[in-house]
Amino acid sequence: MELVLAADLCSWCYGFGKELTLLEERRPDITLKIILGGLRAGATDVLDDAGKQFRLYHWERVEEASGLAFNREGLLARTGFVYDTEPICRAVVTARILRPQVDILSVFRAFQHAFYVDALDTTKGAVLAEVGSRALEAVGRPMSAEEFLQIWKLRSTIEEAAADFATARAIGVTSFPALFLRKESRLQLVSPGYAKVDELEARLKAAA
């Protein structure tokens, strides 16, 4: 059974990652493909106080629903931060290129943790390379930060990330996360947003 997740660096995607990990543990027959959404790819506006408060509101809701922690102080302390999600989406694509057989969800969640808990600047290639190389090493696929960064910078990697963004739009995704079940040559929407693992499992059984 193949699932396709359209996701980005949004707080609900962060919460959803925990539920998908639980689903993978329950259903080892499942394979998961991630399409990066490019929600704020290329954004140039600086995250101001209003933007921080907007995100804190959603963080509180996600924390209540998922039980995952958020570093609120880290967000409030950011100055001059441009909330561009293209770099981190491209980092997930980089991991996929370098280690196509790896559990990409665990790598994706490592990048989410870097932003939401460690309060790292996930628009910086060097930061993403360190996180990505450690995430790959954690799943038994060693990779140096230097090699990761080299691939992250390539024009072909930038283009592959952009292709993911276009795919997400082409399949009609307008908000994240969105989870699909691949049935033969078509995608069936299973969850148009966050859902708990029990609900996901029930929906999959019904869809199958």
C-alpha cells in the first residue's frame, strides 16, 4: 500500500508527522512518498510580530492535538527572519536524492524538529546540511554535511524541488498536510489535513 503525503514546513504537518510514524509502526506494509509543497517558497517578507502571533496560535492548537513540543521562546527571539520554506523543502529532496531507499518521513521530521524545537535557521544551507547528515546517519545511512550541502546547492536539486511544488499544485493540494492513497494510477484523498492515527487507519481500511 503506497501513501503519498503532500507537506511543507507547517505546524500541522509537524503534528501529522508523529501520527504517520505511528501508522508506519502499525502498518509495515505501507510505503510513504513525500511531495514537498513549497507553501512559502521564495518568500521575502520578514516574520514580524503579527506573523509570530499568528503562528503561536496554531502552535498551541497543534501542541494540544498532538502532544508535540514547540519552542515558543525561539520563535519570539527571531529577528530579521525571512520565513522561506524552499530551502528546507529542498533539503528533504536532497536526502531523497542521496538516499532514495531511506525512510524519508524520519528525515522530514528531523528537519521539522530543527525548526520547531531547536529553533534553528532552516533557511541556511549549512544548517540544513548538518541536520540532514545527522538524520541520515541516525537511520544507518552515513553522509557528510559537506556532501549533503554540495547536492543541496545543485541547480538540478533546486529544479527537482520546484517539480515537487508543481506536482502538489497539479493534484489539487491547496493546504497542508494532505494524505493520499495511490490506487493503481490514481490518487485518492485519505486525509485533507491533520488526523490522529486511529482515524487514519480507519480511513485506509475503508478506502482499501
